[in-house]
Amino acid sequence: MKKCGIATVVVLVAMLAGCHAAPKDTKIDYLDRVYSKAEYLADANLRSKVLSTCDNNEGELLNDANCVNANLARMDIGNAERAKAAQKEEARLNNIK
């Protein structure tokens, strides 16, 4: 019975240890989790707000996962816009020939 009691205590302690909140993985106070690049691509308002925060606090937030993901989304959008503009310019030049 003593072994059973110790095992029960160990199991209870392990269960209770898992009940506390996980540490926040971002330093941005109004976010409760890390958002993916895809989420930032899909939500322009969130992306804009986070990028503003990141750009205004580069020293502190440079390596924050939300800043990294929001910046990756911004770069993807910029690359897509440049590619579209290049295609448009190429079509315009082809029409001149």
C-alpha cells in the first residue's frame, strides 16, 4: 500500500505541474501567443499593428517571434507586389515592340 500511495502522490504532483499557464512566447504585451506568417498574411490589421510595435521597438523586439513572422509576411507581400509590377511593365514593353 505504501508504494501505491507514493505513486499516487507522484501522479498528482505531475498533473498539477501541468496545470499552470504556459509562459508567453512573445514580448508584445497585447498578444497572448505567437502568430504564424500565414496568419499575418491573412490579417492586414493585425500585421499592421504588430509591425508598428516592432518598428518602434527594434532593440527590444528584434528577435521576437511575432516581429519575425510579421516581417516575413511583409516581405512576402512586397515581393508579390514587385513581381506583379514587373509583369505589368514587361507586358507594357512587349506592346511597344
